[in-house]
Amino acid sequence: MAGLDGRGVPGEGRSGALKLLRHPAVHWLLAAIVGGIFVYASLSKIADPLAFAKIIYHYQVIGPSAFFGFVPANLVAVVLPWVELIAGILLIAGFWRREAAAVTAVMLVVFVAAVASALVRGIDIQNCGCFALDATGRAAGWKLIAGDLALLAAALVVALVPPRAAESAAEASPAAAT
């Protein structure tokens, strides 16, 4: 059992990428970036859920059906932006940060799957519905997927890599290193 015999956890104290990813400032920065993007992305959708619903229909993933009609897409158009807003605020504020990052990661996986599905099926999405709901929105494509995957990586770091505890003054002082 690692750590109980006095030898420590394998790889403990290692330097490099994991040590950097566990730094509290890196966690704060990644959470602020992901949170800010999600808050910004939610605003136009909250303001105009009808326009957002029309964009959702274009993906042909949860469009109108014979049984449910327009309810699934309309429900997503109304609820999703509020989930984005709340998760973004929680990431920025630092409340339930890891849980909010997990929620944003799940949303990003769904977004990547929806865009990839549309691309594979040859559906031309002129406006992805990410930030702008009018003609100024960007097209769904591989660049969008790459950006979402980068955001997913940041969200996963915040969700899955616990930040290390703040170093004590004795550990951080140069005298302790000698």
C-alpha cells in the first residue's frame, strides 16, 4: 500500500507536465477560461431560444419526430444555455469547480459528437450555434471540433487532476532547498 510503508506514492514529487497541471494557479486559469467561454456562449442563446432551436434542427440529431414533435429540440434550446451559464459561473467563482468542469466536459463531448455526426453525414451547418445565432456565427467543421477538443482537455484537467495543496512557507523558501 503506497505511502503507508514510508516510501511514498510512486512518481510523487515528479516534475514536468503533471506538476504544472496540478498547480492551483493553472487550475484557476483553466477554469476561468472554460467558464468564461461557456458564460459568453450562453448569453445569445438565452436571449433568443427560438433562433437557437432552429440551429439545433439543422444538426438533425434531435429534430422533430412523429411522436414528440418539436419538443426535444425546443427543450434543449431552452435548457442547455442555462446549464452552460450556471456551469460557467461555477467554474469562474470556484464553487463546485471540479463538478462544473465535469458537466462542461460532458457538454463538449456531446458538441463534438453532434458536429462530427453532421460532417460525416454531409450536413452543411453554416452556423454552429456556439456564440452567435445570426449570420456572423462560424460554420461547423474540423476547426470547430479541434477547438472543442482543446476546451475538453482543459475541462478534463480541472475535473480529473486535483490541484495540489498550497506549499507551506518552509517548503517554498530557498533556505529549505539547501
